[in-house]
Amino acid sequence: MSKISIDVHLPSLPAEVDPGGLFVKALSKHLQDMAAQINMVSEEKVAAHYSAQTAQPSGVILAQGDFVRKSNPSEEGTVGSKYVTLGWVTITDGTASATTTLEARVLTGS
């Protein structure tokens, strides 16, 4: 599968429907933004995940299985058991807290 083109070519509308072409310009801009967002999500770019957090989610309503990406992952832990926290997975419906969301960790081998 390839990236979605952000080069949007929409037909112009009659002047009486879209004076100055403002509607078509605005629609083109929105379609370009959506294509860029979809492309970034498919490429796993953290910038595309507007809900990414620097810390464990708290006080927001989440459903079981929701995943919140960590926006600033780094290697943590002690030698021999270092890991990277990719984000947090919700294990229980309701308000996010330390008991309803768990870290999703990956060992680094260091």
C-alpha cells in the first residue's frame, strides 16, 4: 500500500456557488491535512498521535483496550533489565488511574 497523495485537485465550482473559490480552497486544505495525518499514523509517527502523553494518563475516561502512546520514550531500568515504555494500555473501563492503565514495556536487552 502506498501513501495517500496530499496533492489534492478538486474541480472548481461555478462562481455563483463558490464565489472566489473559497470553499474549494478550504476543502482542499482539509483533505491535505487529513491525508498527512493518515500517512503519519500508518508510518507510526508519534506526532500523528495527538493523544500521546508524557506521563501515565489520569482522570480521563478510557475504555478497556484503549492505548495511549508515550510521547517521549526513553530507556529506563537497571543494567540487565532495561526497558522502554511505549505507552499505557487500559485494562478496565472508566477513569484512567494507576490501577486501570498499565505500562506497555519492551525490554531492550541492555
